[in-house]
Amino acid sequence: MRLKIEQKRNPRTGNPITVISGIQHNPQVIDQLESKLKRACGAGGFTKGKTITIHGSHTEKVKTLLEKEGFEVSIL
């Protein structure tokens, strides 16, 4: 499974956010993955559908963690 990582800006505040999309698992697995990512980055975040958003600019941290979990990752 190929996941996409993008760094965007929050439209309301202008702060950077890291968006992980393309996850094809059930909601429980997505919630566990979100929890691991937030803990590893030391930041907040949320899940909306099959997309995880982490507050802050954490593309490299997220990429290395997801590759350790066995996902194929591309940074856009």
C-alpha cells in the first residue's frame, strides 16, 4: 500500500500541518497508527475518514516511522 505524505498549511491559522492519505485499513487500525504518529512527533492531530493530520512539519519523522511499519511512502 502506498501512502502519500504532504506538508500543507492550516487554512484557519496558517500553521504547518502534515497530511497522510491513501490509508486502506479499517478505522481501528487508522486510530492506532494516528496514536503512534502523534506520540512519535510529540504533536497533536486528528483523523478524518482515511486521512491522518498531524500538527506541525513532521514529514521526515512520519516517513521513517511508516516505513518501519511496512508501508510504502511518497512525499509530495
